[in-house]
Amino acid sequence: MGKPDVRERMGQVEEALAAGRSKVARALAAELVKAAPEEAAAWALKAAAHAQCGEPELAEEAFDEAMDRDPDDPEILLAFADFLICRPGGDLETLEAGLELATRGRKRARKEKDPELEAEFAVLQGLGLNQAGEPEEALAALEAALKLQPSQLEAKLERACALYDLCRFDEAEAAFQAVLKQGPEEPWAHHHLGLIAERRGRMEEAARHFARARALSPEEFPEPVTVPDAEFEALVEAAIREIPAEFRARLENLRVTVEPLPDVADLLAESPPLSPGLLGLFQGTPLGERSFTNAADHATARVVLYQRNLERAARTREELAEQVRVTVLHELGHLVGLDEDDLADRGLD
């Protein structure tokens, strides 16, 4: 098969992908890689087709084939990084792999003096770092992207998200409002403006933004599961009754309390700040770190549960009950000295 035929077939796959004809694109891409197995771009198109068909494992295999043939192709690097960072249900290992590709691609784009491509890689870095809970590093990458491409809407949105996660709420509010001026239908901007308004007690404004986000993206922002305070406290009490014996014997001097949202002072007590979307927080000294000579170590420890964040994390009352149970056990795990890896191993992450 000659080069013109390869280009023609690639164009057919691209057209099918652009039109959303996923299965057609997948079939065309399969024939393409059979006819031109040495072409990295053919494998990248096959990966895109599998991704569009909702077949992430096959997509990743095809991306690996593309990278084996041309590990430095910037478009393939960009597509693979985007796939890994944005992969639904991806784990931390997948996210880190995507960030590694984005970092590599950004360096290459800078070396080749391609500011547009460098900005695209920087945006992906920012997106991935936000997901990884590294808002400071995300902010640096996104501000670098905006220096290269000042009108990049996705960079503006992710920058605003990083500011929000850093508890820089005044700056975040202004940044999300700027996003809406450029893209009025951006649901994440409406959602975060709702969160900021809610935190500041502007409940009618918050409700308007939440409703708009839900209308624009009902799958991302379903109606929250809200329950009366007494019912929520009953869920907490039920979770406490289910505490395993290994924890129950060590719960001296512990209070479990409920608050609507995390207090800013508590979030800013850590560096970088804790996320405003925090579900629960352990306050006190873990049992294994207490000193006999330090009275403060033996003061009453506290687990705080944040009702509105927990309600937003669930889609049904059953999910809310389970999320409360997991959060209680997670925070009690910190009391007995378990770290995040230990908690993840126990299914309490």
C-alpha cells in the first residue's frame, strides 16, 4: 500500500471519529494498522477509536504500539497523555503515567519552540496535578500555559480550580467569573461559584449556580442527597456502631461531631491547605505518637464529618450511608496511626 493510500485511510478514520461514528472508526482503524503496521499514527488512530468506543484497555494497548514506533511524536505524546490523565476511573498510577508523558512532551515542545503545543502540554499537567491533589504545582503549570496562550479557556478553568483548592476563594471567585464571561455554559465554573457562595452564606446565589451546573451537566452534577440533620446524625451513629473491635477498644477520649462545611482555619492549618471538599477530618494526636509527659497529646481527639460535602458525594441515601461509614472508619484509622496507604489497603481511601 502506498503512502497516498495510507493518508487517505487515516483521513477516513479521522472523519469517522469527528462524526462520532465510533464503531466505523474502530473497524477502519483495524484495517489501517493491518495495512500499515509500521505507522505510529495509524496505531494512535486505533487507540482513539477504542477510547471513543469506551474500550480503555484496548486503547492503551494501541497507544503503547504507537509509542513503540515513534516515542517522540508530539501529537501522539499529547493524545496519550490526555487519554491517561482524563481516563474515566483511572487510578493514581495511570494519572502519574499521563503526567510523565505531559512533562516530557512539554519539554520537547519548548525545545522545538512550539508555544502552542507547549501550552497544551502545560494545561494537561495542570489538569493532572489538580486531580492528584497538587494544586500549587498545578497553578504554576497553568499560569505558564496562560502566558503562552492567554485566551485558553481550559487553562483558565483549571487555574480557577487550583485557586479554589488552595482556599484562595476571592481569587478563585474572580477567576471563575472570568471563565463564565468567555464560556457562559461552563458547568464546572457554575458549580464552584455555587460552592463559594454557599461557604459565604449566599444561599440563593449558590442554589442558582448549582441548578445551572446541573442543567448543563446532569451526569456530573446530579441532585445531591440531602437529609435532615437528625437523619444524618442517625447515619453517623449507625456507622459508629459498626466500628470493628480492633478500633472500638482504642476509642478513649474521642468525639465524633458533624459540621456543615470545613472551617477555613482548619483547611489552612496544613501546607498546602486541605481541600474545601474534605469529607472528614481527624484532629488530635494518633495513639502511637502520644507522649506520657505531654498532656496535650492526651486531650480529647475529634473526628469531624462535613455533612454538605458528604451529601454531594452520594447519589442515593444508601450511598450516603456507606460514604459516612467509610469516612468515619477512615478518620478513626488516623487515630490508630494508619497512613493513607494502609487505609487504601483496607478499602477506606
